[in-house]
Amino acid sequence: MSGFWRIVFFFCLPWFLLGCSQRGTYEGLKHSNALECHQVPSSQREECFERLPPDYDTYRRQREAAIGE
């Protein structure tokens, strides 16, 4: 297995193990965004991480408050 596919497998495996639940999808996308932050120049990395969404539980509370559930 080439190095690229090992990396893809390593980072995608947790998402697949979580299944297709809302939490799994949310966390998978957040993880993917965090990986992209590692690709930006170091001078912009901290700002990139600050723009990442909150954890799923915080997101869910904010969402429920916004729609009045």
C-alpha cells in the first residue's frame, strides 16, 4: 500500500467506523477540515483552527436554541 493510501485509510477509518449518523458525519467533516488546517502556512494555521466548528454537543445545543426545539 502506498504512503498516500495509508494516510487516507488512517484518517478515513474513524469516520467509517462511526457510521453515517449525524454525529459521525459532523465529526468526520470537522476532522477533514482540521486536516486541511495542517496544509496552510504556519502563520495562518492558528486562525484556521479557530474557525473550526465547535464539538458536536455544543453545535447541537446551539442548533436547538436557534430553531426553538
